[in-house]
Amino acid sequence: MIIYSVHIQIQADIEQDWLTWMRNIHIPEVMSHKGFIQYQIIKIENPEQCQYRIDYYIENKELYTEYQQKYAPQLQKKHTERYQGKFTAHRTIGFIL
């Protein structure tokens, strides 16, 4: 199993809008793709910055690769267009052994 983690730092003034949009729009769109099993939203404790990590659990590397090639660019584009200049993001993957 793969854990696909998206680490986000967002501006405090958009935090609630961003969180609502993620829960109601973005995450359901990601989860609708084949292989995704569950997700969790983690707020990182940091008094100086608004930081989150979203962990998506996906069945295997093949399905993750398919998602990255076919679907992730459009979903990331939507996020960037909505919150341009108000966030930074980086992504990691891990493997459950």
C-alpha cells in the first residue's frame, strides 16, 4: 500500500475557505479515482504558520502512477487557480511494508 502525502502551508486568512473546499470538493475528486481507500487530514501544530498534511492511501504503486499521470495535473491546476500565491505545497510517497 502507498501513502501519498500532500504537505500544504497556507495563508491564515484563507484557512477556513481552503479547508471547506478541500473537504467538499478536492478530496472527494481525488478519492473518486480507482485504488484510493481512505484519507486523513492532519493539522500540523505550528503557531507561526498554517500547515496541513493530507494522507491518501492507495492500493499500489501502479494505481498511484496512473493517478499521477492521468488525473493529478488537472486537480492540482484547480487548486492552484483557486489559491494562487496563497499556499506552498510539496508531495511525498511512502510504502506500508
